[in-house]
Amino acid sequence: MATVEPAGPAADSVRTPRRVRVRTVVLGLVLLVISVAVGMSIVSDVRVDAAAVGLALLIGAGLALVGGGLASAVRETRSRAGRAGGPP
């Protein structure tokens, strides 16, 4: 049986390092806040208004995702301009 060899360099050798995704960080923070709020209400006598916590989380997560998307778009635009020889 014939063996097929790759024509170019191995995919692992040309891989660029990946950046942290904003959505992953935002999801982690949302889950952390929810777990802390639930843990606080179970362990102590502090009562947390679930609707207020949920609303604050949605607003904060939305702002973080929009900000991260804008920052990523700006970074990509600057990186393309730098590669094209234009002003950074």
C-alpha cells in the first residue's frame, strides 16, 4: 500500500500562537459570579436578589463582549495595515 506524504511543512510547525478569546473569559467570569452568589446565599444569611444579579451579569457580559469585539477589530485592522506597509 502506498504512503501519502504531506507536500508542505507540517501543520504544527506553521501554527501561530492563539490569543485568549473574549467570550471564553466573559463566560468564565459570569459562571464565577453566579457560583459566588449561590455559595454566599447557601453558606451565610445574606440573601441575593437573583434578578438583580442576572441583570447586572447580562449588562456586564454584553459590554465586555462588545468591547472585546471592537478591540479585536482594531487590532486586526492595525495588523493588516502593518503587513501592507501602511501606517500602523
